[in-house]
Amino acid sequence: MTNSAARKLVLTLPIFHFSAVAIAAGLLVLLMAGSSVALADTTSKTQPCFEIDRRTAGFNADDATDRRAFRDYQEATSLLFEEERFKELDCLADSLRVSKAKFAGGMWKIHAFYSGLREPRLHPTQEDWNNHLDRLKRWVKINPSSITARVALAQSYVTFAQDARGSGFADTVSESGWRLFHERVQEARRILEEAEGLPAKCPEWFLGMQQVSEAEGWDLADEVALLNKATEFEPGYQYFARLHANYLLPKWYGEEGDTEKYVTETADKIGGKEGDVFYFQVSSFVLCGCSQEVQFKKMSWPRIQRGFAILDKRSGPSLELLNLMAYMAGKAADPVIADKAFARIGDNWNEDRWKTRAYFDSSKEWAARGAATASWRLEKEEAAAQNAKTEEGSRYQALFSSKFAEIVGDCARSAQSREKIVMLMRMSQEGFVLHWVPISSGEATNCAIRKVTSLQQNFVTNVLPGAPQINYWVKAEVDPASAVPVASK
């Protein structure tokens, strides 16, 4: 890692333990069904790798009905590994690479497979790590030609390196922590470079090398060259783009705006529905409960919604995707979209996403309240729009907007952000403000609210014009630059 990289804040390697969906760029979602896991060869013939039993039932997990499908698949892989059933693991990995099998929501099963091998289960001790790595090395020794064993070993060393470094700020890492970090990353790179000469190839090899590139602080040109090779090998493996988007974050090696620029330009280049799917897949990765949440809010929420809708229609219901969408809608302050997702989730909340049942329930309640309020507001906005379409309503709209601009003009002119003031108001025939709803937000709007509230509380009836009818809804906008009324849309 370069010195500049060491100065970056919170250098947390993206290990993708509970990754969401994959880009389904025109690819058929192939599901392995039945009570056995099958090996698919290039002639489309299949034969069972092993019979599913109670301990490995997670290999039959269905994301359409199982909220823990991805986690169950991981755990089934871990249990198979702990029993050192290396032959079956090689068989299964070969099957997943050939079939490109995915869960209902589009997540690649090969990614879930490797996620189950990256570290010991539960809360590993140093002894657990030593046993885990020794077991992987035995697998490599038993089957030297296994690309799966070597990639799993390399990715485990990257995870083990992060274990030594920790997840705190760079200046909190001890000298011995940095030393172990670099040693383990270098070992991961050595293993991957050695595995590159094997006949079999795997998309996770590229992902492991991308993790090495971040940890070692590769130059952007070298990192992009690796990304291009990875994408050429497997265009639909969205995890490559996610890691590159992470590499471009300011906390790593990019500058402000680099990540959103990359995601937008790449999505535009792909174009159409597949571009929107790509945008959704990669944007969802920059969502977390830390500083990257700010990054997420810079992404286009409408485009994220479009990508989700395309995947939802294409792949069918996915509890992973629905939980993700509800969570993102909360971060985007969109209770309507969140409420729709929660309605489909029911009680199938994802522990990896929400962490606690209390957080899930409170988010669900917030969405329900917000959606009800938004529905009411949309109803009143429609009433105001219909009122403005009549001849009498059009005249009143113009007069009301002019008077409203006179009242709140100072608010618009003095606000530093220069945001537009938009309010929805219910007026009496005497010109009294019966009810008001702010549509915009910010300093200027808050100022306008204070002025309107004062009119209401003081029962002022001689400033705003009387409405043509009782309980009349009207919408007005005030331009932030000239503080003049804007024609109602």
C-alpha cells in the first residue's frame, strides 16, 4: 500500500459477505433444482455432485421464499468445507461456473459459494484461522489443479489481512498490524498469480485480484486494466464494477464525484434497460450505515428505481432485493417506495440488512405513516391542479401566486441555497389560510412557513385573495432568483 493510501480514512476491504444482486445482461437465470446438486458440462448433460442432506439443505435455498437464501447457501458451503469434502466442492464450483446459476433475485451462486469459504464461521479466533487456512492448503495439495481451492485460499488471505489491520482509521493500526496486513495480501497475490496458469478459469479469481489491487494501492491505469480483463471474461459479473466503484471512492484512491461519474457513464454506455440494471446493482453497493451513505445520496434515485423494477419483473420476487429496496428507500427518504416494498416483504425481514427486528419494525412504521401522508398530499396536489385548469381557477392561480410571492419574496432572496419555494395551501373564500403543506424544503421554505403560519394564527384575511369556492386548494411556486411567481405546472 502506498503512503497516500495509508493516510486514507477507514480503509475497509470490501469482502462482499452478503452481497446483493448480479447484472442479468440478457442472461437466462438458471436454477439448479431437485434434491441433489448437479454438475453441468459443456454438452448440457448433468450428473449429481452429491445428495442434499440436513446439513447442506441450504443449497436448495430459494430467494423468492427464503429470506436467508444467500446466507443459507454460504453456510452449506462452509459445512461441506469443514467436512473436507473437497471433491464435492470442486464439482459444485465447476457446475456453478458453467451454468452461471443465480438466485431468484439475480445473485450469482458462485459468489455465495466463495463467500462461504473466505473465513471461518461465527467469530473466529487465531486458532480457527489457522485451521481454516490449513484446510484450504490440504485441498490445494490434494487437487493441485483446482482453481477453486486456490482462489478460495487467496481470498481467505485477503480477509485474514483485514483481520490483522482491523476496521478503524489508518492511524489506529499498529506497526505489527500493518506488517501482517501486507504479508497476507502479498501471499494472496502470489497464490492468485500461480493459479493464473491453471487451465480452468473463474470470475472470482479476478475479484480476488481486485481486492489485492485495492490493498496494495495499484495505480488507476493498472486497476482499470484488471477491470477490463475481468469484464471481458465475464461481462455479467457485477461484482467487478462494484469493486471498481469502491476503489474510486475518496476514502480510497478517487476524488469526489469519481464513483458516481463512473457508474453513470458506464450505465449510459450500456444503455437501455441493461444500463439501468447496472446502475441499480452498483449503486446499491455504495449504501451502508457509515460515510458511504453520503455517497449513495449522490446517486440518481429514479434510475435506481428503474433498475430495480426491471430486475423485479425479469427475475420475479426476491426477498433479498425487496429488503434492499426498502432499506435504500429509507435512506432516500421515499416512504412511498419503502411502503410498497415492505408490503411485499411481510414478515420476511433480512437480518443481514436490518440487523435487528426493532429497526425493521420502526422503518416499516415510518414508511406506512409517510406513504399515507404522501398519498394525501398527492390527492390535494391533484385537486389544486384541477382547480387551476378552469377559467376561473386560472385567474385565481395567477392572482394568488403574485400575492404569495410578495409575502415570501424576502425569504427567497435572502436564502443562501437559492432554493425554490413550493407550497400547497387550502384557502377560504374570505382569503383565510385554512391549511398549508410545504412541498419544498430548506432555509427559504422554512422562512415562508413562518410567514404563512403567522397569517393563519392571526386570522389575517386581507393579504391573500379569497378563493372561488370553500376549501379551495391552490399550489404556488416562487422563483429563488427573481422572487416572482412561477406558472403552476
